[in-house]
Amino acid sequence: MTVRSRHILKDFESALELLRANVLMMASLTDRSLQNAMTCLLDRQSRNGALTIADEEEVDALEKTVDGQGINILLRFQPVAFDLRQVISAMKLSGNLERIADQAVKIAERSQSLNRRPELEEVSALGPIFLEAITLFRDSIRAYGDNDVALARSILPRDKELDEMNRQITRDLTSCMSSNPSRITDYVHLLFIARYMERIGDHAKNIGEDAVYAAEAKDIRHPTNVLVS
Amino acid sequence: MINSSSTSKPAMEDSTSAPESRKPVSNAPEAANPAPAFRSRNLSIFYSNKPAIKDVTLDVPSRKVTAIIGPSGCGKSTFLRALNRMHELVPHTRVEGEVLFEGQNLYAPNLDPTLVRRRIGMVFQKSNPFPTMSIADNVLVGLRLNGVRNRKVLNERLEKSLRQAALWDEVKHDLGKPGISLSGGQQQRLCIARAIAVEPEVLLMDEPASALDPIATMKVEELIRELCAKYTIVIVTHNMQQASRVSDYTAFFFLGNLVEFDGTDRLFSNPKERQTEDYITGRFG
């Protein structure tokens, strides 16, 4: 990782540091929301689901703060090169983090509904998917925080594995619906939760792409799209 | 310090090494590989044996805007002036290497520098209209010195030059007024009109907007973008936002060395050299 000397303008340096700190704070809150949503689902801890829902407002507020700070830096300092990429990627990251926190809230809400019903054996099948989604998310944040391009690039293939896990659980839950129609509403909840986890992986992939852009100025999105030069 | 000739690729040596130019302002198709107007080869210039620029090898693309940036004393103005031998006005100057202008060595012993300067116009930091001359006479002075006397030709060239300099509409009813009666921004555009009246092939600009207010600066920048369809423009500027707005290519000089030369979009988004990044991001020194 390249160590950069400090900027001549202390205000600029401080503004960049504050922006980065707020993004990492958002990531930390989002991580906590995901963990609480996971225990709400897997351990039937509905109170933790309530914590996830409560944290959402703070994440939303931080998203607006990060965007405002980014716009302010662009206006005041007209950054270029690495600095510009830091601002652009921070603003894009905040959007992805807010969406991940949204997914956590949706998982928590559906988990709370499930927790009001008799325990369902198939819930535990979502554990590995949840774990993989959270790991992807954490790695994407670590890649961004450490400018770790290799880690960031590893997220794309792992997201495809998560997609495959989601397809498998969808098939399993669909067959459960036909064999146990009395719990069809609960299985629908589980199908949606699996879908939210898959979306978390997509956002982690986006963050990984932004981390590569921030570190190397390379746009690795949509590698197979022939319309993308 | 990284040696310029080893790190900076000449812009137009081959299609694979040419840096990316920004998209043209108009929708006209961009020439795939414009020929260089200037080729400096291992150019060094000394003032009283002190090197101002060292071993600079750089191709200046034709009909494009090339910005030269760098801290004070880095040699950017010296390089600019070397392109029309203006630096020779400083006593005790010595040149090594060569500058080819459309294939001809500007420093060939039998070459008359005044002939060079007719083909390569220059605009300076401070607008300098001739104080005793009218607006029209300021524009036409170069043509008259070249012996043009035909009234019709002079009138046509006067209007054309002022139109190209985006000044015609503002002064067409006041052509007899003194040039120095204009505002600072108008005076600078008058100087640009004077420079292009003799129909040079190149315009060299040494911080042409540094003494202007933001609106006048934007007018000069817009003019530069319009003029580059017809002229090769080389601009020295301390204003990096200006360099990124108006130029297609940018060269970064430091301590007399050419550190990096690339397409402006690339140099300002992902410079190759650490020194360039430190300078443009304000982490210098």
C-alpha cells in the first residue's frame, strides 16, 4: 500500500479523513445491523431485530452526511487523481452501505414475523448463506479500508458462489412449500430473506469494484459487456 | 528525479504509445494520430551555464492544446519560449539538443528567428496592447510590418481576427478607440487577435488568464478551445483546473525535467509518476 504524504492544505486533509471515517462508521453500523438481523433469524432473538431496525436511521443520516461532505470537498478543493477517486468511491460506498442496511432491516422484519410462529427447521439452512454474505461484506470493507486490490478482486467470483447458494436454497424451499403447504407463508419469508442475502453479496461486489477504482483508477465493472470500452 | 527522456513517451511516435486525448469539443471525428507540430529532442537550455531545462524530449501534437504545468522555476516558461526562440532575448543563453518545427530545426544556424516568430505567435501573461494604437491598428500591426497595404485585405483580416478572438461584437463600433481603453479581459483577447492576425500556425500562451477575473478567464478558455481547431496551442499555466479544462495533453515539469507527459484526462485522474500525483494533489514539497 502506497503511503502518501500529507496535503499542503490541512483543511483538505481533515475533510478527506472525516469523509473516510464516516464511511467506515457507516460500515461498522451496517455490520452490526447484519449481525443483529442474523441472530434475530437464526437464534429467534426478535429484540436484536428491533436493534437492526433502530440502527437504520443512523445509517441513513450518515449516508446524507457522507454525500454532503463529498459534495463539499468537490466544491471547495476540486480534488484530482487519488484524492478525487477517494471522494467518488466514498460517495458510492455510502449508497451501497445504505442499501445493505436496508436489506438487514428487511431480513429483521421478516425474521420477527417468523419468530412469532412455531420454529421452522429449514431456517438453519440459511445460516451458511448468511455467513457467506456477511463475510463478503466485511472483506469488501477491508479491501476499501486497506486499499487491498487483490482482496477486492476476489469478491466478484465469491459473489457468484453466493448467487448459486441462493438458487439452491430457492429450489429447496420451493419443494418444501409443496410438501408442507400449511407453512407456505413462512417459506415465502425465507425465500425473500435468501434473496436479500444475495443482494447483500451484490452490494459487497459493488464496494469491491469501488475499492479497486479508488486504489488503482481501474473500472472493473461489467467485464463481459462489449459496449463497455 | 526521473529522467524525462527515459520516462516520458513522445506523444506521437506510434499509435500505441500516444497518450489518450480528451474527446473533441465538437462532434467532428478526431484525427486518429495527429502529427506533432514540434519535436523537442534532448533539449537543454542554460542561462549563464545554469540549466533551466534538461534533456527534454517531447512531441507537441498539432492542432491540440498542450498545457505545461509545474511549480515556479521548473522550466515551463523556458520550454515554451524555446519553441519560438524567445528565450534568446535573455543574455548568456545556451541551447543543446534541437527543436523541430514541422521537421525543420528551429536552431539551425542559418535560420532567422523573426521568420520563426511569424509562424509561431505568442500571448503573454499581462495583456500588452500598443498604448498609442487604436484597436484596429493593434490587430493589424503585424500585417503592416509584413508589408500588407491592401485596404480590403486589412479590413477583412481585422474582422476575421477579432471574430476569432470573440471580440468583434464588443468592439466593432469602437475600432478607432485606443486598445488600452478596453477592459483587462478584452485587452487580452485583443492581444490574441493581434497574434492570430498574421495567421500563425501555433499560439504559445504564457499564463494568458492569470491576471483576469473569472468571467474573463472563462472567455479566454472558451476561445482557446475554439482556436485549437485551427492552431496548435501550447499554454503555460499555474492553474491546474485551467489546464484540466482547456488542454488535450499536459506536460509536468519539475526542476527543469519533464517528469510526465500524457493525455490531460489521464494525467489528472491517474498519473503514472509519484511526483506528478504529489504536485497535482497538493502534496508537494
